[in-house]
Amino acid sequence: TLFSARFLCSIPDAASSLGTLSPVKVHGSFISSGDAPLLSSREQQVMQLLAEGKRDRDIAQALYISESTVKFHINNSLAKLKAKNRYQGVYQATLRGWI
């Protein structure tokens, strides 16, 4: 159709106007949607300590909260990041620049 032909012809023009993108930006924008909720400051703190290899007990002591509160923040973070486990959560948060 005429629309398809015009659309396909416009792709090179659109691509040239993008300039040079780094792979991290391309990859990061691909995995994160504009609707993804940001982590709260406490969730970021917990995920940062988790990324450093801290255990729940150590995180709780460092932030003066209970271990169950640490687990609560981790579970909220995993849900926001659509991660299945802690490793994926830390990876996703790092890619998005949240920690």
C-alpha cells in the first residue's frame, strides 16, 4: 500500500536523525518501559546493599530495620523490576541506573 511504502522510505531518515547511541542506552531503553515505577529511596538502599553481597541480617542492621522489612522492600523492588529473583533484580536496577 501507499502508506507502507511511505513508512518504509522514512525509516532511513528517522534513523539518521537519532545520532550515535551507546549500547547501554539502547539496551536500557529497550528493557525499561516508561510506565515502570521507580524504586523508593529505601528500596534503592536495600538493593544497593544487596548488590554489595550483604545478607538480609546485615542489611537490616545497617538500616536499623527488621529482617522482615528488608524482605518486604526486596519483594517490592523485584515486583517493580519484574525480576524473578534477587540476582535479576540487582541486574535490572543496575541497568536502569537506579543503584
